[in-house]
Amino acid sequence: MKSSEMPKNELNHLNQELDKKNELFEYIQEANELGVWELDIASDKITWTDMVYKIHEVPKDFNPNKAKAIEFYHPDYRPIVLAAITKCSVDGKSYDLVCQLITAKERLIWVRATGKKVGDKLIGSFQDITNIKKSEIRFKSVIEGTNVGTWEWNVQTGETVFNERWAEIVGYTLEEFAPVSIDTWMKLAHPEDLKESERRLNACFEKETEYYKFETRMKHKDGHWVWVYDSGKVFEWTHDGKPLMMYGTHQDITGRKLREEKLRVSEEAFRGNFENAAIGMALMDENGKWLKANAKVCEMVGYSQEELFELTFQDMTHPDDLDTDLGLLKELVENKRDHYQMEKRYFHKDGHIVHILLAVSVVKNKQGNVLYFISQIIDISNEKESQRKLQEAISSLQAILDASKQVSIIATDKEGTVTLFNSGAEKQLGYKTQEVIGKPHQELIHLTEEVERESEELSKKYNKEIKGFETFVYETKIGVSNTKEWTYIRKDGTSFPVLLSVNTIKDHDEIVGYLGVGTDISDLKKVEKEIKSLLDITNEQNERLRNFAHIVSHNLRSHSSGISGIIQLFQMEFPEVSKHELISHLRNGVENLTQTVNDLNEIVKVNLSQSDTAQIGIYEVLQKNIDSLSMQIQQTDIEIINTVEKDLSVKAIPAYLDSIFLNMITNAIKYRSEERASYLKIQANMEKSMVSISFEDNGQGIDLKKHGDKLFGLYKTFHDHDESRGVGLFITKNQIESMGGKIAVVSEVNVGTVFKITLPK
């Protein structure tokens, strides 16, 4: 049927439907700021709908073409748009671009342009998406600003989309995750968290809760666990009510969780310290009501915790202490102090008084309001009782001192004027109390040259006159006594020595005077003088003995040498008698006499020596002797093991230490065992103020049961050795003891011997 043949009423109906569709299309264009355009490929002529003119902000009489249209785009996008239009015109490839455009009024806007080839024309849409783009930019800014990862999840297909930050939180890049799915998250999630995560997701899917929120752990690329706050919401549902699209974020909360863990540990530690503290600990509100108290507080005041929580500290405080306590508490609240400490009294449940030392601090909220007070409470009742008893004892002692005839007690003010003079001072000095009270103390004492010099030096140093008792304690702490020997002068002019102790007398840390307690040490000084005289006599006798020993040893050595010379001359003169048995005995006797004289001379040197001691390195002296005996050590094939630390030293006489070590080493060589490989192990270690040096060998050993009591005796030998004379150990023991040391021995026959030498460090 031709249109002309169509009934008129049907044609009107079709026109009406077309008008409605055009009206709807225009409404859609207006609502979505969407325009339509058409480009004739051959002529480059463009046709725009009204919305396209509006977006470009040009009048309706503007005649657009391809070149003009492209000029509206931002320079950065012109090549992109031109390339897309050309490709669409030539190859028929559709395009969909988001670009920036500069309107005729020079406004920079965002547009979405699409194009498609239809016959010899291109048709497409043109939409202003500036508001959408701004929202997108704001959203991205918020996401970037909050440093969170984002995720999109198609619940039905498992497809997921993560942003770069989501991957970065766990140490990856998105590229490393490709291809991503819900399994990507499942593989990284902590196995212990999956069950709870599933439960919370199902609650969202069943619409029991609107949001999914969960703090979970995820495996970082380097192996450690990262805490994330995972939150999301289902935004789209299928037609049958199943969850379709879910969107959410991941926020790294590892730092917060670590801080929370530290706070938790700190809180547990505080709770443990609070409950188990050796002192009382309590929390109170701003009205003084007990909020929490540990067992020590309850024990202190006799109340149970339940009973205590029904009271305030005001109910238990002694009335005389309450105002002070409340005043300090008020200053604490007003930030005039950060804590306070005071002694106060509580009433025990049974009524008796408990003396306590109280320390209080306050905890406030951000607004500065009091949350609670923290109190530390120490029971000092025993100390208070001790103070009371001490005061009684002092009072009793004062009476004793007043009655004492051996101790003088003299007190002066800061200027040295006598304010107290006890009966002991009366007896010692010969004055009556009324004669000296109010007089200068210097008139009663004689200052030694040392004290006079000290007084002058102090006076110059502080540019003020310092004299009398003040000299004793001027540079010491208040309340600290100083003791010296002084000389007191009696009323009759005679003098006597005293041991004088001086203390400061103070009032609230201010010195108001001095108290001197003097003990007559005349008898002590007399004994000291006698002892000095005896020491002088002893030193003189020792010197005479030393000279006598030198004379004897010199003369005996001279005589033995003379006899040896005579025997040699006799043998030269009468060679035929050289082999006579009597001559041989005579020669041996002279040699023994010479050796005895040498031995006695060494012993005298040890006992009468006054050599100075010095700090000597043990290792160096040992090594020197080992080196000097290297030939003997090599010939006897004995191993010397010196394990002594190189920085270890002793206080000793150098010659003695050298002799002792030499004797120890040569004894080990001399009395080694022929049945086994021999060694001497030398060790040293610290023992309080001494150094212990041990010489351990595996030689022939000594029968201590048989010889132990005479081991260090003179001329005592314990082995059949040609060179044994019984002098070495005797001299060694004397040398060690003369330096303040000791020597001990542990030995077993055919096993070995350990000599342990102890010397001052």
C-alpha cells in the first residue's frame, strides 16, 4: 500500500508516535547532555543537533565543518580525534573517545565522542561528561589521598578488578597478578581468616547487613603478614535477587595493629604490675571514690575490695591531713602540678591509724576532664614507729652523753659562739658551763697548722672568714659529719689531743650551728708513741741483723774460698795425694760449705729485703724464662703450655717473681717422668683481689702423706736427683709470702704435681 493510499487516521497515529519518539529522544539528549552529529565524507560537511551546538557554546547560525569541529578540541587531543575519524572513514573502524574540548566561550570541558561509518557518511554522538569526569577525578583523588586499594567483584562470575594500590599493599604490581580473579585474594588471605570472611560476606548476600567489614591478614610478597581493613557493599543484584556486583576498598592497617598490640601488651603489663605490686596501687574518680585497688591496699586498710568501693578516700583520711590532701588534689586538677607526694594517715577498718606515703597523678581525656587519679600507697607505719623509738633513744643517749666524763659535747651557732657545753666538756677542759656559754669557741681550742692552713684557704676561696667548727664541714653536704684530730686547751693552759667529729645543725635545710663531739685520745696517742718507738727499735735491730747476715755470709764465703784455694795448692804440690779418700772428702766438704753459704745468703736476702713492688705482667716474665730455658726444654722434650692472658698482672718484686717462675719451670723439667711425654701447663685467673697462678705437670709427683709437712723446709729433698738440694722451694715460699702471697701444692706419685701460687693483683 502506498502512503497516499494509507488511511488518514492511521497516518496521523503514526505521526503522533513519531513525534512522541522525537520528543523522548530530545528529552534523553537534554537530560544526558547528549547530541548527535553526521559527517558527509566527501564534502566534510557536518550536521549537528541542537545539543551539539549547546555543548560547543556556538549560536545556531554557526556553520560547522570537519576542520572547524576538530579545532574545538584541546591541542593534545586533536591528533587523536583526527586519526580516529580518518580510520573510521577509510577502514570503517568505529571509535569511542574521551577528550578535552575548548568551547567557543573558552571553557575547558570533558566530552565523549563516538563515531560509526554508515554508507558514505559518519554518524555519532557527542556528550558533555564534565560533571561525570569531575566526580571520577574526585573519587580517584579520594582513593589516592586515603591511600587505599579498591576492588570490584562480579560475584556470579568471579571476575575482579583491583587498582595498583591494592597490589602494592601486599608488595606486588597488578601486572604480576594477571590474570586476576577472586582466587587472587583467596590465595593471599590468611587461612584462619577465610571462614569469618565468608560468614560476613554471606550476611551481606542474605541482606542481613548492608556492609561487609573485616580486619584480615594477607601474605606479603616477602613472606610477612599485612593487616588490611577490607570493606565493601553489594551495589547490583540479579533479577532473581542474587548479588551481582560488589565494590570495596583495602586499607593497610598494619601500623595500627602493631600499635594496638603494643598497647595491649602495655595494658597487660600495667594490669599485672598493678595487681602484683609490692606497694598499694589504686584508681579513684574525681570525687575520691575508689574505682580499683590491688590486694596490697586492701591488706593495708583491712577492707575487702567490695567494701572499699563503697567508700571514698575522704571517709578514711585523718581529719588533720584531709585539707592538705584536698588542696594538693585541687592543684593537680588545675594543672598547677603534674603529681604530688605527701605523708598522711588512714583509719584502718578496726580503727587504728595507718601511716602512709601517698603519691598521686591524674589521667585526663582530650577535653581536659579528669578520668581518674592514680595513687601509689606505701605503708610507713613501721618506719614511723622506728622514728618514735629512735627519738626516745636519742633522748636517752643525750642523758648518757651529758653524764659522760669521757666525751665532750660543744655546740656553737654559725658565728662560733658556744651554745651548749656538757659535763664531759667541763671535766675535759676545766670550765664550768656558765663560763663558756656565749663565748667564742676559738678561745677553747688550739688549731693545728694543718687546720689553720685549711681555714685560710677556705676563707680566700669563698671571700669570707671561715673558722672554728665551720672549717670541718664547710665543703661537705649539710648533715654530713667530718672527723679530725684536734687539740683542746684546758682552762689551766695545758693541752690534750681529741678526736673531734663535727655535724651541722640545720633548720629546714638552713645551717644554724655546729655540734662537736670530742673524745680525749691522750692515752691513745701515748700508746701510738710507744708503738712508734718499738717500730724504730725493730727497724734498727733488723738493720743490724741485715748487716750481721752480710758480714757472716761474706766472711764464710771468704773462708770457704780460702780453704778451697789451699786444697788446690796442696794437690798441685803433692799430686800423689789427690786421689786419697780423705782429700776427696775434704774437697766435698768445702764445696758443700760454699753452697750452704750461698743458700743462706739467698734466704737472708728474701727475709730482709726491702725492694719495692711494681705492677708486673705475668705472661712476659713467664715467656722470658721459657725462652731462656729453651735449650733444656728442647733437650728434655717437655711441652710448656703458657695460657696466661697477656694483660694479666700482679703487684710483686720483679726479681722475686722472676726467681719464682724460674724455679717452677726448672722443677718441672728436673722432675719430669721418663715413662711418658712430659708437659707443664701454666694458667692464671682472678680470685677477688688476688691472682691465682697454677703450674701443672705430669711428672714424678710427691708423696704428700710422707713429705707434706716438710715440703717447703730447708734442705728437704724428695727425689734421688743429682741437683736436688732442698733450697728452691724454701726460698720460693719465703719470696711469695714476703709479697703477701701464698703457695699450695696438690700432688700424686707418678701422676703429677700442681703448684698454686696466689699473689696480690
